[in-house]
Amino acid sequence: MRTQVAIVGAGPAGLLLSHLLSLRGVDSVVVENRSREYVEARIRAGVLEQDTVDLLVKSGLGDRLTAAGLRHDGIHLQWPGERHRIDFHALTGRSVWVYGQTEVVKDLLAVRADAVHFEVSGTALHDVDTDRPRLSFVDREGAPRVVEADVVVGADGFHGISRPTVPHALRHTWERDYPYGWLGVLAEVPPSTDELIYAWHPDGFAMHSMRSPRLSRLYLQVDRAERIEDWSDDRIWDALATRLGLDGWTLRTGPIVDKGITPMRSFVSTPMRHGRLFLVGDAAHIVPPTGAKGLNLAVADVAVLTEALDAFFTERRTDLLDGYEERALRRVWRSTHFSWWMTSMLHRSGDELDAQLQLAQLRYVCSSTAAATSLAENYVGLPHDTGR
Ligand code: RFL
Ligand code: PHB
């Protein structure tokens, strides 16, 4: 097989890149080691930045998003006895959208599934430091296949094979594993709030998010080593009611249809480019979910790389490809800082000095327009810088 861009991974980053390239007349092939059903059912992110939404709408993926997505103009920050609203729209003129990553992936597969080889195994990249890189894999029927390309893109997430293709001696990583994780549940119950609630509590952080007017998404800070089997539905609802509790407000409960525990880490790996290999999304960086940045960062990488590949294939220009890593990393580090900051402000560390510092910071953010604006402009997302 021969293509212009060979992409490893059919998550949001790989699928969106393939879609945007096809709109520019650039061919691509995507390989994915899971099934289409698995990829479409994976529950993850829920909040899209304004620029993410604008890009999806501009590329023809706006129908379901504008019909079913929920525009949110702010969030609530809370600690025992107090709940405060941060008004994004008043502070920045921008908003975010609640629309599940699952739905984004479904919308992308509706237009790009034909470009994807699902359920492959043994994916490997070859000769990425030449101008004839190759991707090899074994297809669903067990047949060995090779794709020859001009460029290969690693969009295969944190556990993929693309990042380790960069020689170890050239790689630099920065990493922090947090001592806690998030227990997340999806529940068939109308949200008990109009906007997301991020709650600091002596028992640990809790959050109330949503997926639709009938589906709530809720999270609890738990110990990293905690086992989901030890959390019955009743125990989860009790903890959520305690940590999110506020006089005059009631948490509605309902059947839990999905639950799981996710570890939390900050991770950045460079280089994001090695020869003709480019890394996008979670393949190159991970943020803790507290700032809702992971999916949006993956989309921002893809926006920058799309322009660079378009300039390369249509004008034979290499300057935007050469600038990809620097441009992408500037946003990666900003988002890495913001999500670390939100995480550090809201999660119990067990240290009493930390607790007082967190409460002081929360009170400051909720009473100073300057501090609230800083949170708001990071949360809604800084504008994409593609170099065009
Ligand atoms: P993905 O989604 O991990 O997709 C990678 C794809 O590559 C496939 N793959 C391979 N394919 C072929 N050969 C191989 N050797 C392969 N190895 C892997 C995988 O099967 C998969 O299909 O990475 P991508 O596309 O970079 O997208 C990143 C986002 O998924 C991620 O950043 C977000 O989900 C993070 N995140 C959130 N981000 C937000 O912007 N807002 C949020 O509100 C938010 N909440 C979250 C989150 C992530 C969470 N978890 C579970 C990690 C909440 C949670 C709980
Ligand atoms: C979610 O709805 O899954 C969600 C929302 C906001 C976050 C993280 C996750 O910060």
C-alpha cells in the first residue's frame, strides 16, 4: 500500500487528522489495534474548548454537536459551605461545550471509517529518519501488510508504539504521578446542576459533570491503589453526596451504568518530531483531567500539524513542519501547568498546610477578577496558533 500520511491510532487525534487531511486532498491510512465497537464505546473526556468546537464545525462535523452539545458559560467552584460561579463568558467572551469524546469519535468514524484498518496487531514503524518511512502491521485476517508513506504520525496514545520508535538516547521525558486517581461514574439520572461543579472537600475532591440532560458524569478522588470492586454504588453515591453537599441543594441519584478508576499523571515527552515521524495527542503528553485539557490538546496538535502537512504536500514548504514541535510544545506546557495547578488546588494531599493554602487560593480565585480571569481564559482555551 502507498499513501501520503500513515497514521497509527484511531482515537480522536488520529481520526481528526485523517479527516482534516482528506478535506485538503491529502491521502491517509489509519491503523487501530482495537475494534470499531470498542473505540466508539470508550468513555473519556466531556468538555470541548471553543476552538475545538469551531474546528469541528468548520470541518463539517457540527450537526450532532450543535444539536446535542451543551454550551456552558461557566463552572462552579466549591468548598464546604460555599459554592461560587466563575463566569467564563463575562470574563473572556468565550465558552466551553459539553459533548462527549465518545460522540466526537462517532462523528469522525461516520466520515472516516473507510480509511481505518481495525483490529490490527504487531504495528511497527520503519525508516522514519529517511524520506521513505513505512508502517507494517498484521491485518484482522492475519495477513502481513506494509504501508509506504511520505510522513508517519503517531496518534496511538500513551501506551502506543510510536513514541518508543524515537531512539531512547534522543528522548527526554518529564513526569509526575499523582498519589491519587479519579473514580468516574456514568449514571442514568438528570444532572443536579446546570454547570460543572469542582468541589474541594476534607474527604477528597469531587466533581459533577454531565453528558446530556439525562446522563450525569461524576468523579471522586480516591487513593491510587483503590480497587473499583470495593466501591459499591451506594458507597459512591454516599461519598458524592457528602463531598458535593451544600445546604438547599440535593444530589439526584440513579442507576450507575459505567464505573472505573483512572490514575492521574502529568507527562511530556520530546521530541515530538523525529525525521518523518510526528507525534500528536496522548502519544506525546498526558495531563491530569482536572482542567479538561487532554482531548483539546490533542485537537490543537492536529490543527497545527494539518496546516504544516498541507503546506508540505501542496507547496513543498517545510518551514511549518520544522516549526511543528515548538508551536505544539508551547501550548502543551501551558496546559500542563494549568491542569497541574487545578489538580493541586483541588485534591486533598493529607497535609494540613496544603489544605489551608488550597482554601486560600480558592477564596482568592472566587473573589479576585484578575485571578478568576486567569482561570477562565485557560479553561476556555487560548486560541490555536497554527503559524498560518
Ligand atoms: P487515545 O484516545 O488514547 O487514542 C489512541 C488510539 O491508538 C490506539 N493504539 C494503537 N493502534 C494501533 N497500533 C498500536 N500499537 C496502538 N496503540 C494504541 C488506541 O487503541 C487508541 O484508539 O489518544 P488521542 O487520540 O491522543 O486522544 C487523547 C484523549 O483521548 C485524551 O487526552 C482525553 O481523553 C483526556 N481526558 C480529557 N480530555 C479533555 O480534553 N477533557 C476532559 O474532560 C477529559 N476528561 C480524559 C478525561 C481522560 C480520561 N481518562 C480515562 C484517561 C477523563 C478521563 C477519565
Ligand atoms: C468529564 O465530563 O468527563 C470531565 C469534565 C471536566 C473535567 C474532566 C472530565 O475537568
